[in-house]
Amino acid sequence: MRLACLTLVATLVALMAVNGGPALLAAQPGTIPLTKLEVSGTFKKGSDKTAEDLSGIACLAPQQGKRSCLVINDENRTAQRAALDNDGITAGALVGLIGKEPNPKTLGAAPEATCKEKDDFDDLDGEGVAYAEPYFYVIGSHGCSRKKDKFRLSSFILARVNSDPAASGEAETTYRVSDLLRRAAPVSEFFGKDLESEKGLNIEGIAAQGDRLWFGLRAPVIGDNAYLVPATVSDLFAAGHERSAAKPEALPVKLDGRGVRDLAALPDGRLLVLAGAPHGPEVPFKLFVVEPASGVSEELGTLAAVEQTVDGKRVVGKAEALGVLEASADRITFVVLFDSLPNGAPHRGAVDLPKPKRN
């Protein structure tokens, strides 16, 4: 009887993965189910490849049933516009963020190299997108390269672009996030260190609440605490090349030993946080809701795993991009994109939202 049950379970899982399409692994208690969204067009890596490294998304309120969104991956100098509806997402026009050389118009002053080696100005290493009217904000990792511990100035940039596709003008960029990270206790001592061997500081999420920005750190995780670093738009994008004098204090949040892999603002002032391994082997990805005034967090559940056949191999996606679609007082609907899967394998999910716990 036991063998028959195991055979039935294996058969059901195999049917979910038929034809090499995206599949959800068998759900466990506390798992948040996800529904596949169809992709029209192609999210690009470079000029001619399909992106398998999407790492950020933010969307506006819907108009005529569709949402205008901006998507980023971590190996381009561009972002890409998209339109999202109930059934799928359509890839749109590329949006330039940085060039092949440092831009003399970039606000603030370039940070000094702190990694073991210095690399060329190259990709943004975009890790998150946020929206606050009228701009999308795109954040680079602000960390040393993972494999060779190299400093790449292009990764230490925050860019913003107008959310209106018809608006003219180039992206605005600033170096000032590094000024904040160097002073943000207790994470400042990890700035410019290697992620894998020294828990080096690495941004992987951004959320916007009016003039307030929050940067979510994948690492370091100190004890059981991950960290969010606050900033203001008015400071980061002030005219001129002076460094920021702000001295933020990193907000500790408990994410079950995980680091921030993305975050998004909720209408009630709280933050929705996607959490995963800070470094090393991946662990199941979880959602938390966080009160930024106090750091109080509450776990919402574990995302169902999504896998797909890529180049003949079954690959489990890494949840890297999170966007809020709908939010009421007690429930949220969201979209999540997965690194390592073509076009991000977008999925929609929904989960109950607990009442705020204010300290």
C-alpha cells in the first residue's frame, strides 16, 4: 500500500512537469500556491538572448485592465518596460539606464574601490525596482562580484526613469547610496567585502514610500537579523557632486535566518519582503510582512517552488523579483519572477495579510 501511494505521488509530480513547462513542486503545509502567467515577447539579455536572470519588477496601478511595469535583470545596462494583466505579461521597449562609460552627470561622487580587484565599468547589476510617482527606481547590487571579488563602479549606482514611456530625457543616476552604506551601523563594516567568504554587503531589493526609499540587504545577516537601510530621494538626487552626509541606522528584521531577496511597499505603510539564503546553497523562499517603524516582522508562508526544463535539465527557479498587484486590509496579490528560468517564469500569488502589529 505504501509503495502504491509513493508511486501515485511521483506520477502526479511528473504530470505537473509534462512537456518541459513550468511546474510547481508538491506543496507543503504553509506553502503559498502560485499560478503561471503567460509571456508575450522576450525579456532580453544583451541584444539577442532571452534573459534568465530577471531580478526586479515594479508596476503602476492598472489602467484599462493593464499595468505598466518596469523589469530589470542583473547583466544589462538597460531595463525593460512591460504590460501585465490577469493572464500574462508582455515584454516591451528597452530603457537605457547607464552607458559603457561613467557618466559625468551622475550625482554625488564615485565610491573608492574596496574589493580585492578593480574591474571595468560594465553592467548595472540591477537587483531591484521600485515605483514612487512619477519615477521607477532601479538599484545596483552595491557589492563586490560574487565569483572574483571585483569592484565594478557600474554596480554602485541608483538610477531613476520616468514611468511615462512618452517622457523624454535620459535616466538620472546617483552614487550616493554608497555614502549611506558606509555609515549604516551595524552593516557598514561589511561594505566592499566578499559575499560568500565575508558576508559582504549586497543590496537585492528596493521599496519606495513617497520620498522614503528602503534598500533590502541580502547580506550580511548578523545573528538572526537581516537589514533594511533607509534613505530619502531628496538627499540621493540632490543637485551637485557632494557626497551625502546622512547617517542612517540599518533596521534589523527577523526573516528566519534569511536575507532580503526583494521587497515592495504596501499601501498601509508596511513592506512585503521576499527572503532567501544570504549566501551559499539556496533554501525555500519565504514571504514576510514588516513594519518599518519598528522592524516587527511576521511570516506569511513559503513560496511554492517553480521548476522548468532549461537546456535539457530540470532547473528550480530562484525567486528574485517581487511586485505587489492588489492589496486590501487583509489580503494581497503579487507577482514573482525567477532567476535561472527563461523570461523569469512569471507567476501570480495571493496570501492573507495579518493586521498590523505596532510597537
